[in-house]
Amino acid sequence: MKVTINEIAKEAGVAKSTVSRYLNGGRISPRTSEKIRRVVEAHNYEPNSFARSLKSKKTGFIGVVAPALDSFVTSKILIKIDEELRATGFTTLIINTSHSIDRELESLQNLQRQKVDGMILFATEITPAHLELFSELTIPLLVIGQEAKRTHCIVFDDYQAGYEMGKYIASAGHADISYIGVHEADEAVGQRRKQGVKDGCKDHGAETFSFFESGFDFNSAIAAAGKSLAETASTALICATDTIALGAMRVAREKGYRIPEDLAISGFGGYTVSEMIHPSLATIAFNYQETGSLAARTIEKMIQSEPVDFLQRPGFSLRPGESIKGKK
Amino acid sequence: MKVTINEIAKEAGVAKSTVSRYLNGGRISPRTSEKIRRVVEAHNYEPNSFARSLKSKKTGFIGVVAPALDSFVTSKILIKIDEELRATGFTTLIINTSHSIDRELESLQNLQRQKVDGMILFATEITPAHLELFSELTIPLLVIGQEAKRTHCIVFDDYQAGYEMGKYIASAGHADISYIGVHEADEAVGQRRKQGVKDGCKDHGAETFSFFESGFDFNSAIAAAGKSLAETASTALICATDTIALGAMRVAREKGYRIPEDLAISGFGGYTVSEMIHPSLATIAFNYQETGSLAARTIEKMIQSEPVDFLQRPGFSLRPGESIKGKK
DNA sequence: CTCCTTTATGGAACCGGTTCCATTTTTAGA
DNA sequence: TCTAAAAATGGAACCGGTTCCATAAAGGAG
């Protein structure tokens, strides 16, 4: 419990520097090595990580800053990151900012002060303040979810994912389509995903494409989808996330639409629950496992100063569901 | 960035011990205090937390061991714990064991070695190995979710919650009720919750009470609920979790039952998604916020060696839903 | 069996704080 | 104004490791 390197050294009859060398894989004669091994094992000795970090300047910590812990996407990626980093001897320090941009910036600075070896940021929006902070950072930083100039990023191919979904819906015979999206401050989802959906629809026979803005939450989705149903004659609602799609389903049902007969609905995200409900939701499932392990490997490379591409894109796949029926 | 207490001391013209005292609230004359404050602020100085921990034996870390990060219940409680601990200057070290009992035990030991100030365990099952480990621990430990002898625990009142639900369903006029539960290795959910449901049903007019065992996952829920529908004439299915209830809904619908007209279904957990779907799910919502902050306050007290009750129970409330209709 | 080169080992300084103790400065009581 | 007690400060040891450097032991060539 409280045994130190000094006691190990004394008991093994060697200098503490020798024990330190033994622990860190330095050159040791087989004889001494064996002596030390015995004592270490007898006491179940583990070096004090604080003393170790103090001198070596390496903490073995990787900070992960996320806007929420109860988000499907975040938790899936996080789990994988944590798993892989643990396997290579790092400890993930998870910081939850509860969607506060200020706490996000503050957390990055704190992590830098705490001297973590690297940090990963789950970004929803990149503000000028972010960019300024990024440029001052002396510790490797990896951003997930949004693109930023001169910064290492892992971002889903939102344009392509949107395009596939637009194509899928339009090809199913829908000519009048509404997209329930989010604010364009979120470049990835608010801009690129939307543009992809729009292009995919237009390129595959859709005549009308209407846009309604929602937040990421259920209630604002209900409002936005309600507005869409009142103002358009769309036969399909493409929603920017699965949660928004659930809101759309709710309001559609309340207004008497049958899904998918009267109205097709789709989402993005591939949440587990989307296949558990009825009708199951057609959606785009991003490859979260791949994302997580890519992130872990990337930050490790960055720490070792190995070269890494600034932009990396994990894959995705379209997951069909009962919420859409071919019309042809 | 790399400024140390020595440089601060030199620049302020005092001894480093004085700076240390200033930082930790010791007695300092207003004059010196002001001098030091200036220099500290000019450099944006932050003491090295490793050096600090090394000598003071306090790390400011609290380890939290959880079987999963993508669980609704865990994440809700975790967020609150993290928030409260952060406010009082602690850092939560979140460890995910991916449901492995071995990794759970191992993690507790690692945390002890890492010299965290306290630890919190989200338990699903207390094995003899757990009890043995608990007794060897020299660091405050708080268990959430299960009861253990001579250990500080925060546990939902599963019996009472079960009783309320049983009463609610039976009182609605259901005489033949099935309970889709989980294995009794999980004392809280597998034993107490089940017994509560049973007693609640029996005490309020139910004639038949059948039990079917499921796992916590969607697919085994489908199997168990399917079996129940095939083998009984139950008009209500009480499920041990909301996820299980979703499985029951799926299989019921496939077999042509209308919910709630032909079959009432309820869950436990109060997941967010349960009120987003149709029909919305009647469920028991435990007070997760309360649980989280209770846990944070409790572990802090334990660290300060203040007395705390061994067993504490956060509240819950029954949340009605469209999945149940009064029959009378 | 020397002498020189490697390889092992020990000793000491150092990392950046905290804390105990001795010394100096203030404050206050007489 | 002098003195004792309280408050403030400085100095040094210490926390538990890592690492540099010097020395000792071992290995190899001649």
C-alpha cells in the first residue's frame, strides 16, 4: 500500500536508481533483476504515479471534452476511445461541459494546465474563440465532429450521408420533401448535411425541397415538424437527427398521418432505439466504433509526433426502416 | 505555462513557502499577499497538481466505476455526480468496465493504487469477491444500485417502486398479470423489484401473477415477452426496465395486440425516450438528479470522515403513459 | 593475464510543491 | 518605552520517483 521505491531498493539491497531502471526497462543484469522482481512482487509494489509524472513530465492522461454524456453518439464514440486508450496505458479524463461553450473553452485550458498528454474535443460549433485558443495550445488536440482549419479533425462525411438519404427518399418516389434541420452555426449538421440532402433530393427527381429549422431537442422538433406539415404538402420528412425524427413522428401521428403510408420519415444517427420502436426508423448509422478507435490511434500518433492527416472521415451506412415505403 | 512556485517567489521577493501559504490560505500580511497576487496573476500561474499531490497525499480525484456509459440511468446519475464534485474542486475519474465483473474488481484496486480520495461503484451484482475486496479497501467507497453489508450504499427503493407499479396495474382492473423480470443475481431488480410488483398486484385484486425471465437487452426481452403472450392470458405485462418494455411492445404488436386496448405494458426507469414514442410508456421514474447529488455529497462526507448512514434511498415517481388504460 | 571497452550499479541532484521549525517582525499590554 | 506574546516569513527537509554522471564490474581482444 504505502511501500516506496526506497524500501524496495533497501530490501533488495540495491540503489533506488537501479530499481527505477528495472521498472522502466533499463539495462539490468539478470541477477539483480531477479532480486528486485522478488521484492516487488512480494510487496505488490506500484510506483506512485504522481511522483513519476512530476519528474518525467508525462502524465498518461488524455482529456476528452464532451458537451454531454447522455448523448447516444457521444457515448458510443467515447466508450471506444476509452477502451483503446486504456489498452495502451493511457487514462481518459472525461470532462462534461453540459453544452456550455464557456465551460468547453475553460476545460481545454484546464486540461492544458493539468498537463495532460493530449486532448480530444467533441465539437458542436467552432467559434472564433475556439480558433484563437487552438492556436495557443501546446498540447496535441484532436477535434471530433466539426472541421477547423490547421487542426486535426475527425468528421463524418455529412454531405455524402445527406446525399445518400436524399437520393434514397427521392428515389422512393417522393417529389415534395421537407427537411427538418438545425441552425447553421453547426457547420457539419446545419450546413453540410443539409446541402447533401438537398442535392441528393434534387438530383433524383424531387421537385420541391422545403427547409424548417429545429433545435436538437424533442420539443423544438415537434414545433418544426408541425410547421412543415401545416405549410407544405410534403410526403416525406427528412430529419437531421433521430431525436428530431421521433418528434416528427409524434406530431404526424397526432395530426392523423399514417407512417409510412401518408408520410415517410427518416433520421440521422442510427440510435439503438430507432430500431426498437414501431415503425422502426430509417436512418443513417455512422460508424461510431471506427470513429472511436480512429480517434484513439490518432491522438496517440500526435503525442508521438508522428504525422497524421488533418482531416479523417469514418464511414456510415444507410439503415432502412419501416418509416419509409417505396412508392413506385 | 511552465512557471513554477520558485519563479513566483523570486519575482515577488519572498520565500516559496510564503507563496505556498498564500495559495493555501495561510496567514499572510496584506502587503505580501498583494505582492504575490500581482505576480501570480501576471503569469497566470497554476500550481503543478502532481507536485502538490505528491506531498499532500491528496489527489482531488474521485474514481467512478460504471458497467456502461451508454446506459440511460448511469449517464443521468453520472452527470450529476460529476457536476457536483467539480463544483467542490474534485475531478471525477470515470472508469467503464463494459459489464465485466473482473474489470470492475480490477478497477477498484487500480483506483486504490492511484490513490484517489474516494470511489463510487455503480453495482449490478455483489459477489463474494466484491465483499472480500470491499473489506480490504482503505479508501472510502460508496456503492450505488445494490445493497451490501457494512458498506455505504445508495439504493433505489425497488420493493416500494415495484409495489406501486403492481398496485397501479392491478387497480386498473387487470386480473391476470405477467412480470418480465431479470435474474435474481441482481438483488435489487431481480429480487426486490419483483417481489414488490408481486405483492402490489396481489394486494390489489390480481388473481394470477406469472413470471418470465429476461436479460436487460432488447432481444432477450422479445423472447421472454413472446413466451408470456404464448403461455398466459395476461392482459398486462409489467416489465423490469423500459428497454424490456420496448421489446414487449414490439412482440405484442407483431402478434396483433393493440396497446393498450388488448394489452397494457409498463416499464421501470423513466427513460427519456419512453415519453417520445407512441404509445408512450407508463413507467417508474427514479430521481436520478437527487441520486447523483446525494452520491456526491455522501462521498465528500466520507472523505472528511463525517458520519453517514450506511443505506440511503432516493425517491421515485410513477409516470403514467398511453400504454395503460384504466379498465374499470 | 593485462588493458581497454562495455555494461551495471550507486550516488546525488532534481521535479515543484508542502510543511515543520527557527527567526524576525508586529502588535499589544504594562 | 520596554517586554512578552502573536503573527509573518524564511530556510530546509521531504514527498517518491527519474536521470545524469562517476565508478565498479564484466567481457573481449591482444
